[in-house]
Amino acid sequence: MATPLLLLDLSRVLLAGVMLLYASFMDLRIREVHNWVWAVFAPLGLLLSLLEWLHLRAVDPLWGLALPVLLSTALSFLFFYLGLYGGADAKAFITLSLLTPHPPRTVKPLLGVVSPIYPLTIFTDSTLIAVLFALALLTRNLLWRLRTHRPLFEGLEDEAPWRKGLALLGCMKVEARSIRGPPYQYPAEVVAGGRRRLRLLPDIHDDVAAEETFRVLVEDLGLREVWVSYTLPFLLFISLGFLCSLLLGDLALWILETIF
């Protein structure tokens, strides 16, 4: 017979899964998620937390509920203002912390290691999975070099080696006619002082400026290929990180425990 705690855990996981599945689909399709998604699921998460605290007395209201939400909110705002997160990514992470502030007690991950502040496990798993995207970009750029036999950084030879290395991992070189532009691609190079420079963290909040930069590079300079930053569908990685946390556990903690 299902216990109240089991039903609560299943409700949390099901709601979080439905939210992330829909949000990931919209992120992949149009790089935008309507705010009604968070407006619906965030109160549901808060309601489940209040039920867990007031009626089941199954969690400490400060350490088990408030701390994960406050920490997730602080991290989300920090990464958003640093340009590492999009607005939808930050809202999704905050909402997810309301839905799943602590590890499901009825789920035993394979690795057996989970942070007591469960949103941190989801975040680290998502980040590690996103690293695979960086390796995919590196492979694509190296294959482009082998296929075309042209320099990857023609016109950008003066850039520091470490900046070129980051560009190989976080950006990609595409033909001018294949540029999709915002909100999918942003210029990873700009013209400053009459010289082309790499821009490893493009401003993803100013689509007009991005379009103008692409125009200058392609029309004014006549470039055939341009370095672009492909906006990560990070909601997809958050979804995969959530699934990984349920099935495997906290990958980062497991790696640290294995090493030390």
C-alpha cells in the first residue's frame, strides 16, 4: 500500500518531469518558455512543501525546504547576471527547487551519493552533461579544419592561445550563409578598433546588436565564415541532469569520493 511519503515523492517527480519535458521542448523549438509554466508549477511545489511540513512533519522547514530554495534562487540570479544562464533557465531552476527541494526518499540512485540540498545535485549533473556539448563543439571545429584545410583563426591570429582554446570548446565556425542569428546564434567575434576580436561571452540579451554585428562581419568585411556562439538549450541539460540525479545520483560528489 502506498504511503503518504511515497505519494508525495511520486507527485514531486511527476510534476517536475512534466514541467521539464515541456520546457525543454519549447527551448529546443523557439528558445523561449512562456512564464505561465513557472506560474503554474512553482505554486504546486510550494503547496507540496507546505503539505509535507504541516501535515506529515517529514522535513525540517528551514534546512529541508527554505535553504535549498534560497540557495537555488541566489545561484540562479548570479548565473543570470553573469550571462551564464538565460532567464528561462534561472526560472526553471528556482521552480525545480520548489518542486524537489530535497532528495526523494523513496528513490535510491545507483551511485548512492546525493547532496542533501538536492537542487545542487541537479545543477552539477546538468553542468557535467553540458560539458559533453563542449566536446562535441571541439570535435566539430577540428573536423571543419580537416575538411576545409583552412585556418580556424584566420584574421584572428593575434588572439591569445587560451582564448582560441575556449573558442574551440564554446563556439563554432559556420558559413555566412548558414548563420541563423538570434535567438539561436550570437556573434563570437566583433570588430573593435578596426580589428576583429573574439568575443567569448556574447550579449544574449541584445538581439539588435547581434544582428548588426553579423551584418558588419558578413556584408562589410565580406567574411565567408564567422565564429558564432550557439545558445545552449540548457533546459534540456537540466532535464537530463534531473533524470541523472534520480537514476545515478550526484556525479560530482561520487567522483570526489572516488578520488579522495
